[in-house]
Amino acid sequence: MSMQRIALASRPKGWPTADNFRLEQGEIPSPGPGRFVARTIWLSLDPYMRGRMDDGPSYAKPVEIGGTMEGGTVSEVVESNHPDYKPGDIVVGRMGWATHGVSDGEGMRKVDPSIAPISTALGVLGMPGQTAYVGLNRILEGKSGETICVSAASGAVGAVVTQLAKIKGMTVVGVAGGADKCAYVVEELGADACIDHRSVEDGKQMAEKMAQAAPGGFDCYFENVAGKTLLGVLPNMKPFGRIAICGMISLYSGNTMGDQNQLPLLWRTLLVKKLRAQGFIVSDHMDLMKPFLAEVGPLVKSGRVKFRETVTDGLENAPEAFLGLLRGENFGKQLVRVGADPS
Amino acid sequence: MSMQRIALASRPKGWPTADNFRLEQGEIPSPGPGRFVARTIWLSLDPYMRGRMDDGPSYAKPVEIGGTMEGGTVSEVVESNHPDYKPGDIVVGRMGWATHGVSDGEGMRKVDPSIAPISTALGVLGMPGQTAYVGLNRILEGKSGETICVSAASGAVGAVVTQLAKIKGMTVVGVAGGADKCAYVVEELGADACIDHRSVEDGKQMAEKMAQAAPGGFDCYFENVAGKTLLGVLPNMKPFGRIAICGMISLYSGNTMGDQNQLPLLWRTLLVKKLRAQGFIVSDHMDLMKPFLAEVGPLVKSGRVKFRETVTDGLENAPEAFLGLLRGENFGKQLVRVGADPS
């Protein structure tokens, strides 16, 4: 029996290309004592993976050249020497860009298929959803009556921020790429307004559109993108506003936000408006996993919190799907169907 | 009887010059009902005043052209129709760059001359000292065993941050301009190390010196300056570090920190190190005035917290002293002696 995996072939300079990845064949490993083997059903593709392709200092180790690309997966246990896992169990964990993986159970969690489709364990009920929950509640401390700007509002994280903020009683201005995504953000997710960043030239125009959408300014900004969206937000932040820095997808592939040095502008804005800007990563806040699932699980099951997925078929197509994700071509959570649903 | 005041003659472009100020004569006003007249003894000069000379949006209204330059003062009441103030009382407030002022008592506080020299109500026991206290305790949440970097460490705010951090049990690395100031920061204020920013070309060299001084990195950074000091701090921040943004004196007169756009670097550092950066202004934290005076007053009286003043004589010399402050020529708290001590 053979398995497939996608290895990092080389490190990208700026935008990654298909050449940075390599499909490899191998044998399915045997589990060994205390371990289990699982076959991948769903692979999650996420912007943070771009960072793992570089070897500069970051909050996580880079993928080694020749190593399997990292990623979250939903899998079915097929062979087990682990007392807690038996064949047929559905598990969510980090088995990477591969058709099969071995685990000792560390970092794995069983998925209850009765709550929602198992793919949601990688999206609205998984790391992206929990990221939204942590950012909105712990980092931004968003409150009823406040106004929030959510960048990448149709994305896997932003869509959950948007909906949870509305449920909280906040006014939400989303930013997304394209008229169809913006329509989705307003009509399906319930945002009060959505700005199409493709219709906006620069930070100045973005600031004007934001001022129209939220004349009173923003108490909170959920940062996924940087670039002109960030430049538009700064003049629209209210005194004592909070910024949760979750990602900066527009910078991941070499975009420098223009030649002008905008650090003084940013720094001065933080001072004179007495803002708080804070970076965060969901893995530092795993204590919120249980309250997150307890609160958001029923909202997903009842349909009050919606989700949307873009599915690419076949592990061999993961690199192309990932490049599309970086270009904003996905709509909602980007997944790769690696194997069939459990029978 | 005549009085003098310094008016804002014109708005500076970049560095201010003596031409931006004008000395004017006038009559000493009479107090009117419920008010008092006081004569200025000490005028405080502070970097924030540079911002008030511009008419861009900021956290405070700009000084109008022809208006009296704003500033904190220690004064003696000379005539009073106010029930709480009598001639001879020493008060601290904001009477501006003038020999005399009128007040209804709003924003005024009586000074107890038995604790320390009355000039300290503008420095170590006034707004700069309280700024240090708020930044260190409320914004940075500095703790025993942590390491802090303090910029402008010999200045009116930085010197208090340095000493209070040492009393708390923190390791302190100061940054100051010149060997004499650095010697003062280490030998008098008790910092563990001090880096002379004049001996450092750029952010990269600054980062190297900081890494030598604090090989484990910084938990906290007290920001007074921006510029190469900030660029040196970023790679030395520890994960989950905190930055209190109190000022950015190197930017106040048009320094742009170079042509390269450093916003992406800053933003990425906040994300990957999960830092918190927060701007603050002491006037939003007046609830800490009482605990500040209760805690730091005795430390000043006993000599455990030291202070240093640069005194310029005569209101007419205030503009030149202010320009020197912006160039870093003062050593400790910059004061102008406007009138004689009370008899």
C-alpha cells in the first residue's frame, strides 16, 4: 500500500510557485506501539502556511526542505495500537499534506459527526473559528454597541468574527475582495456594510469608504491583511480602540505597502489615539477551546452561524489551491478533499 | 503692573526655530469673582509641546497662532476671590508660558513644600513622574524578574521609570544620549546598563548593543523616542512582551526614520512575537494620581528616588531652552525659572 505526500521542494522568493512543491510517493507506515495510522479525508489550507515555507525567525519552526508541508487534517483511523483510538474514529489534528499519517494521539481530538459535517473541524468549528473567538473576545474585548472592522471578512476566520460580532450586538464593517464576496458578507453573514478592496486604489480611498460606512469610527479592528486596509483603518480608529493582529496576508509574499515609511504614521496613531495593538496566535489560547465549542457548536448546528467552503479535489492539487488562496481566489474556508468520506 | 507671555508666532515646518515664538507684554488681569491670580515661579518644558505647535489632529487641541504656549507651572497665589486659595499658596497647574495667570481652580492642585522642593511638582512628583508610574504599572504591567528597556532614560519620565523598575526588582537597560547621561543612568539611577545612542549608527547596531546588554531580551519597552532605538528594540523583544508608547521625540520634528517602509517589519514583529503595543497619556489615568503620590512621594523625600533638573533663567529664554530640549541638550527635567521663590 502506498501513500502520497507533498514536500517543500524549495523556499519561495516572494510569491510561491508550483515549483516550490513536490509530490512524493512512499509506503504507508505501520503504527508501532501506542500509535495509530489514519487516512486523510480533509486537508485545511491556511495563509499561515506561507510563513512556514520561509526559514526566517517566526513563531513556528519552518518546514524543512524535503519535509512534508504542515497542515491541519480530518482523518479516519485505519489501524491502531492506541487504547483511546479505534478504526473508524474520525480525528482532527495536524497530519500535514499527506494521504496518511501516524500519531501517538498528541494534539489529536475526536470529531463528533453529529454536530456538523466533519470538515467543519478545520473551519468554523476548528482552528479558524477558534481564532475568531479568541481574537474577538480575549484580544479585542468586543462589546455590544461597539463598531468593528473585519478584514478578509468572507474568509475562514473573518466570517466567524463577523457573525459572532453581530450576535454580540456590534456594528460590523467587513472588507473583502470582490462584489460577490461583499454581497455574501452583508447578505449571508449579516455585516452592516462591506467594502470591496478591489474597488479601492490605496489607503486614502479605503479610509474614505470606511468613514462613509462607519461615520463614528471603529472601536475594534480584526487584522488579517495589512496593506491598504490597515492604512484605511488607522484614521478611522476611535480613541482607546483595539487592534487584534491575526495575520497580514497582503504582506506574506513580498508586498511592502509602498515605498513611503509608514511606521511613524502607525506609531503616532497608536499614541495620539491611545490604541492597543496586539498580536496573537490561537495555540496560546487553547484554554478557550472548550468554551468556544460549547458556544459556537450549537450556533453552527442550528444554522445561526453559517460557513462556506471551497473544496479542491485531490492531494496533488493542493499546491495550486494554496497559491489560489494566497491570491484570494477561495471563497470561505479552503479545503482539499484528500480521501472519501467514511462509509 | 505688567506681565509677560510667550505666544506662538507661527507654526514650524520640521524643526521649530526661535522665530516661531514671540514675547508679548500685557497687563496683569484682575481675578474676578471666584478666581485667583498667581505669579509663575517654575515653568515646565516638555516634548509634547512640539505637538501642540502643529494644527494636525492629535490628542489635544493645538495652540492657536497668537495664543500663549501651553505648559505646566508652579505658581504662588497673589490675589484671590476663590474660597479655597489664599495669597501665598503654592499651586501646580497649567498657566502656560507666562509670568502670571488667572484660574478658577479647575485643574489646580496645592503643593506641599515640606515633601520636596516645589519644582518637583512639575517633574518627579508631577506629570512626568506620574506618566512613568502609569506606564510602568498599568500599561506595561512590569513585574519583578522581568527585563525592561527604557528610552530617554535620563529624561524626566525615563529617570522615574528606571528607578521605579529597579525598586520593583526588574533588570533595566536604559538608552540615553551621551556618555555623561549614560553614566548618570547607571551610577545614580541604578540601571543595569545604558546604551549611548549617539555611539550607534542605526537600528541594527542598536539591536546588537541591546542584545549584549540583555541577552535574554526585553519583556517591556518604555517608548519615548522611536527612531533607531525602536528599531533596535523590535528584534530584542521577548514573546508576549509589552510596549508602552509614551512619546516619540525623534519623530516630532520631521525625522521619518529613513526611506525604507518599516511598517511591515513592525507589524510582523507584533504578530510573530505576540506583542502588545499601547499608546497612553497620563491625563486618562488621573485615578492613579493619589496612589502615585502616596508611593513615590516618600521615596523622593527619603532620597531613594533621585531627580535632576536643568534650569534656564527667565521666561524670555524659554524658547531657546525648548529648542535645546528637542535636541536632547537638557539633562533631567527641563525647567524655566520665571519668578523668585516664595519668601
